[in-house]
Amino acid sequence: MEVFTEYREEIFAAFWITIKLTVYSAVGSLILGTALAAMRLSPVPVLNWIGTTYVNVVRNTPLTLIILFCSLGVSQTLGITLVDPQSPTSIVDSNFRLAVLGLTVYTASFVCETVRSGVNTVPLGQAEAARSLGFTFGQNLQIILLPQAFRAVIIPLGSVLIALTKNTTIASAIGVAEAALLMKEMIENTAAVLTVGAIIGFGFVVLTLPLGLLFGWLGKKLAVSR
């Protein structure tokens, strides 16, 4: 308890950063992942190839490398910082936004495959009926396929979000002050390694367990009857 009391403010601040990383990355990856799923389902060969290549490359690349590429490649090499360089907090803000970018790019590949698997659960006859009524591919996707697909994969999407929450620890590689970086600093400053690990571990359980229960409930509540 002494360790928690000593680092209480830092712990809450670090987990608040973790929550913000998760929320921003989740929104970004859901948008990008859905767009990628549409590309993979597209009848246009070029779009299909781009979506497939993106998923296969990014999904098989370690997240640490993607985060480091965003920091070293995008920021330092290309000079894209995503912040106002005159801001007194430009370095901290830049690291945070680059971490969100890396997490979004990586998680979107998993969202894409999850959404695509949901589309595959929709009976083929519905898509064919929509085409016979004159629906374009975009209309078919928007009105018929995606609404049912999302309802079918709520629980898998919840698993992706939980994995994203835990993956935010990789952001410490570029100096984002989230829970993993704080844990490292706490261990360096105290001998209570087990206590520090238990505190951080319990914090992640508090974040992820309710998510699992929520998405499990939503999955049953909104399941599509076949």
C-alpha cells in the first residue's frame, strides 16, 4: 500500500493516458478497418489487392516496429509530427499522437478481418437480392451487409478492443507516459517488484474485464437471428 500511496497520482495519470490511447486508437482503427474490409470485398481488383496487401503486411509486422517506424520514420525522417512545433508540449503531444497512429494502423488490420468475417455470415441470397433490385456495391454494403456484419461480430470486436488496450503498453517504446512506462520507473525506484506488478496488473484487469462483460452482453442482445 505504501507504493500505491506514493505513486497514486502517477498511477491514475498513467492509466488515463492508457484509456485515451485505447479510445482514440479504437475509433481510428474501426474507421480504417471498415474501409479496408470494404476494399477487400470490393469487385474492383485494384482495391481488393490494396486491402489484402495491407492486411497481410501489417498484421504480420510486430507492433513495436510499427510504433518505432511512426516515431523514427514519420516524425524524425519525414518531419511529420502532427503537432504545432512551437507548442511547449510538442514532444509529449507528438509521441502520443504517433502512438495512436501506430496502434490504429496495426489494429485496423484485425478489425478488417473481423468485419469481413461478419459479412461472410450474411446469407448470399440477401446480397444477390439487393443487386437484383439495382443496389450498387456501396449501397449493398451500407444497407444490407455491414449492419448485419457488425451485429454478428460484436464479441470478436470486443476481443480486438481488449487486445488493443493491452497493446498500448508498446507506446512506452517512444516515451508515452502510460502504465507500462510508469511500471518501469516504479520498479527502478522501489524494491517492491511484486507489489508494483500487482498494482499495474490489477489496473489492466479493471480496464479490460468490464469491456469483456459489456461486449459479451451486447453480442447476445444484438445477435442476428438466422
